[in-house]
Amino acid sequence: MPDQAAAQIANNAAFWRRDKYLQDYRNRILNPAEVLILVRYVDQFRCRVVEIGCGAGRLLSYLVEIAAQTCGIDVSSAMVEYCRVTYPKADVRTGDLRALDESLDATFDVLFAADNVLDVLDDEERRRVLTEIRERHLAAGGLLVFSSHNLAHLDPAPGGRPVPGRTSGLVSLSRTLFDRSPIAIAERVASLPQRRANRKRLGPLQYRAADHAVINDLAHDYGLLHYYIRRDDQERQLGRLGFTLLECLELDGATVPSGRDGAGSSLYYVATAA
């Protein structure tokens, strides 16, 4: 699938370089899993920390108050400039996830990749970047903390029953619009042509493999292609790349043990370089 992989990476990279989404990401809201991780591993977070895909500083704003040294990398020049002004204690740089050596000239005790940022890559490139992180950007015993789309969330429960909380497209749309302002509803309706165009363009690039999938999901009006993986497949992948998984969490902070899929749309992983 080399052509599909190249198309996925090119589409996602071009999308995030548009610098159109600063206002959407200007907040400091952490989910429970992120809070628990910051508390449980606070000793490591007090050292040298880098966030890949720091966006508008949602997480970076807390890291600068904890870490002795904080670095942030993002492909969007608008978000980098915003973080430089708003969080001057952080060393924030424009950089590409696929070329970390060009942005990072040191090793770190923690590398944080929130908001499923690794999932903009295809399988081969994602594995290459994870290997590069372990070999060149994490100190001995350093922590890799990242979230990833949960493939199990898309699939029906055993026996073909719908996953709890999943609804038909029409019902889902009605619930999405319920209690929204007339302006928000009008904006959603106005986006329908773009959503259809994106689905037509990117939908054929979706695929499923034995241990992962690439999905044209609804994020940003179906404008992206994202990597999805199940919890145990992610643990096996990390092991093959030289990491040891310490824990996996739902976004609400609940532990997802080995042998369980987890119910959320995304899961958090904490691993250490083996």
C-alpha cells in the first residue's frame, strides 16, 4: 500500500500546515488520563520534557510549570508562534513529526505525543518514528506517553451487537445538532458539501490490516486519514520496537488491562525504552 501511505501522509501534513485552527485549540483543558499521568510520573516530568504536536499549548501550559526544561514541536507556524508568546518558558519550535532530528538536538526524559498525533502517519512511518524516538530522543529509562485511536471502538461488540452508545448516522446527526445554537446548526449544514467531497476523495484510501487500520474518520469534516489500533496490538508493536508498556488508560483514567480492548475512541499509553 505504498501509494495509499504516501497519500495519507501528504494529505495530513498539508492539512495541518494550513494554520487555520489556532482558535479551535486555544484551551488548557486536560482529560482525566492526562491528569493521572502527570501525577503518577511527576518525578520524570520534573526533568526534561518534549511535547510533539504541542498545538496551541493545551498540555504545554502545564508542562512548563513542572519540568526543568520544556520543548514543544508543531508543524503549524501559527501555533508555534502563539506558544512562544503565551508560554515563553518553553522552547517551542516549528518541526515535522517525520523529521525530529531536524528539530531536536537533545535527549529527553519524557516525550509526550497527545491528541493522537502519531496517528497522522501510516504504519511503516509510524514504526520508523517510534524507533527514532527510542534510539535518539529518549534518555535511558525515559518515558514515551502518547494517545492513539482505538480500533475496537469502531467495531461491533461480540455477536454483532452494536457497541453501546453507537447510533445510526441519522440519530447521531440529530443528537449532534440537539441543543446547538441556530448559528452552529447552520454551520454544520453548510459543511455538508465539504464533508461529502472529503469522503469521496479520501474514503477510497481507507484500509484494514491484521493489526491496524487507516480510517477516514469524521474529524474536521472527514478531512484526514487516521491510524487505528487495538490495545494489545499496540503493546506488541511497542515491544517489537524496543519499548515496554507500563500502562494503558481510557481517557477517563480507567486502566485497560492486557486482553481487554477498551471502550473509548482513543487510549493513552505509557511506555519506557526497554
